[in-house]
Amino acid sequence: MELRVSPRRIFRPLLALLLFSSANILSGAHAQTPAPDTMAARMMGCAACHGAKGEGNGAYFPRLAGQPPDYLFHQLQAFRGEHRKYPAMNYLTSYLTDDYLHEIAAYFSAQKPVVPAGKPATAVATAAVLERGRTLATLGDAARGIPACASCHTASFTGRLPGIPGIIGLPHDYLSAQLGAFRTGVRHAIAPDCMQQVALKLSDTDIGAVSAWLSAQPVPRDLSPAPASAEALPLACGSQTDGQTDGQAAARPAAQARPR
Ligand code: HEC
Ligand code: HEC
């Protein structure tokens, strides 16, 4: 989605909502009793794109609900620092503190809406393409050094604490755009950026196939990520071992704290 007008002009009211609580702005002087200033009220501005409880819109806007809190925090930080680019998100996060970004991340991570089921992918992919996607996702391609997506994102693709996102319940176009962005370096994660290393090995055909297969899978009711584990990942991921941003590194399994 390209924005032709300045995001500042479009999103200023939304930012005000975030900073000063929706209750006072929406109810204004007419309110008899002001609505409570809750996170749910403040996050109403996000609902227009991400759904009432962060379930996503099924077309492009990603699901936030149930994603690991550190993962969401890293993304909000990345948008704020423009390491990840999307004008609305860059603008909305530009004035927010780390503490507030943590609060937002915790709020959406704890939401448990029913996420719309994946759509059958027959329109975008043939059976052979879907099979290629399934193979990449579940087994990888050893000959080309591509680890299975499941080896990090887990067999149910619901992700792993603290920093590996679920990749189920996300739309086809969103998945393929993110894989493309990692590959070209438009999007990057905390070093070592394992996801970029994976994406660099994927061809356009691979990206199309794995996005088609993943987005067509039934969405589990429970989207909770797996607990953190000391089991080694096929590549070191900074997002999973990073300790500077949330102070929880000491509590994490030592085996994950690999040298960068
Ligand atoms: C105008 C629509 C819009 C609004 C409003 C909006 N977002 Fe987003 N958001 C997006 C889009 C589109 C993306 C994906 C951008 C991309 O392609 O990288 C995104 C991405 C995100 C991500 C990263 C998700 C992931 O899986 O990596 C987070 C977290 C997020 N938004 C949080 C919020 C929060 C919190 C609010 C409210 C304060 C908000 N967004 C408001 C459109 C919006
Ligand atoms: C070595 C571990 C590892 C492997 C293997 C891996 N990923 Fe990831 N992936 C990650 C991490 C870590 C992140 C979060 C990066 C960040 O913090 O932005 C991520 C992020 C993503 C995202 C962004 C999700 C969102 O909501 O924006 C997508 C999409 C994705 N991976 C797809 C895949 C696919 C498809 C494969 C298999 C071809 C794969 N990944 C293999 C570790 C991995």
C-alpha cells in the first residue's frame, strides 16, 4: 500500500489516541462519564488495520495477536528506528518510548481472537507448487542449505519464545512481501539476522510456493508460541538471543547465547 499524502497528516489523530487515550478524544466535552483509559481503548486505532483484537485483516495487514511479546517489541522498535519501513507504522511508533512499546507488545501478545482460517490456495498455486511449499516449510532443502522453516518456527508454525514469530495465520501477500524484504535487506532483524540468511537462499519460486502453502493451512485455535528452548537452531538468530532490549537474557537458556 503506497501512501501518497504524508503519513503525518493521516495518522496524527491516531497518534493522539495512542498518547492521550482514546476515551478523552472520542467522548470529548459531550461525555457524561468518560470511558476508562485502558490499553484496549488506546489500541482501537490499530484495529482499523490489524482487526479489533489484532487478528489481522486476512488480506495484508498482519495478525499481531498471540505473537511472542519480544518479537512484537522488536518490530515496533524496528519501525521506530526505520530498520523496517512502512510509513504508517514508522510514524505511529516515532514518539513512543521503549516502555510503552513493551506494553503494546504485551497487550497484543496476550490477545486470543479466532484468526480467520487460511484460504485454499488453488487460485494462486498448482498442486506441484503447494507440494514444493510444504517441503520447504517442513523439511527444507538440504542440497541448497535451506533449513526447514519448522526448525525455527516450530512444527505447528506458531513460533517460539522469546523472539521467533508464528508464520501461520498470516496472509499470502504479507508472507511473500516479508520474505522479499528480508532478501533485499529492506527489512532486517537484530544481528545475526538468520531470517535474512534463509531468505537469501530462496528463489522467487520458493517464496511464492512457501507463502502459498503456509497461508492455505488451517489456523490452529491456540496460536501460543512454544516455550523458549535450549535446543540449537540451525542458524544463530539475534532476535532470539538478544539481551539488551528486555533484560530477560539472563533467564534464557545458556545454549542459545551463542557468540555473534
Ligand atoms: C494504516 C494501517 C495500520 C495501522 C493503523 C496500524 N498498522 Fe501496524 N502494520 C500495518 C502494516 C501494513 C504492517 C506490515 C508492514 C510491512 O509490510 O512490513 C504492520 C505491521 C505491524 C507490526 C509487525 C507485525 C509482524 O508480524 O511483524 C506490528 C507489531 C504492528 N503493526 C503494530 C501496530 C500497532 C500497535 C498499531 C496501533 C498503534 C498499528 N500497528 C497500527 C498497518 C497498520
Ligand atoms: C534459523 C531460524 C529460522 C529459520 C530456519 C526460518 N526462520 Fe523465519 N524467522 C526467524 C526469526 C528469528 C524471525 C524474526 C526476525 C525479526 O525479529 O524480525 C523470523 C521471521 C520470519 C517472518 C516474518 C513474520 C512476520 O510476522 O512478519 C517470516 C514470514 C518468516 N520468518 C518465514 C520463514 C520461512 C518461510 C522460512 C522457511 C523457508 C523461515 N522463516 C525459516 C527465524 C527463522
